[in-house]
Amino acid sequence: MQVTDWTIEILKDEKGELRDHLVNVKQEDMKNANLNIASGIRWLFRKKETATSKLKKPASWIWAVADYKGYFKDFMKKIINEWLDL
């Protein structure tokens, strides 16, 4: 998994993303495969939550990955354009 420095900053905020978990990650923790994968999975679940919020309905994993990769707006435009072309 690739967990960026920006993501680590968000994940280690005890009042933020992991406030209800018993994990506080640091950059050096990303060398531990278990913590790296766990952090990446947690981040993907967070992206599913944010995609659900943006869509105002339950998001699929495709939408979660689009949000994770920063493609959410482009993906939304593509879907709308394809729908309008029907």
C-alpha cells in the first residue's frame, strides 16, 4: 500500500479519523506491513464514507476508489454525460 505523508497526518490525528480506534500511526510505522495495510484499508473505508456523503446515497467501492484517487468529480461528470447521451 502507499500511504502518503498527508494521509498519515490525517490518520494520526487522535481527534480526527482514528478517534474511535486504538491506533496512532507515524511515518516509521509504514515500514510495518501490518500497520501499513491496516492504515490503507482504514483510509479506503473512510473514502467510502466520504463518497457516500457526496453522493447522498450509499457509495459502491468504485465510487470509493474514485474518491481515493481524486477522480470523484471527473467520474461524476462522465456518468452524467453518459446518462444524458442515452
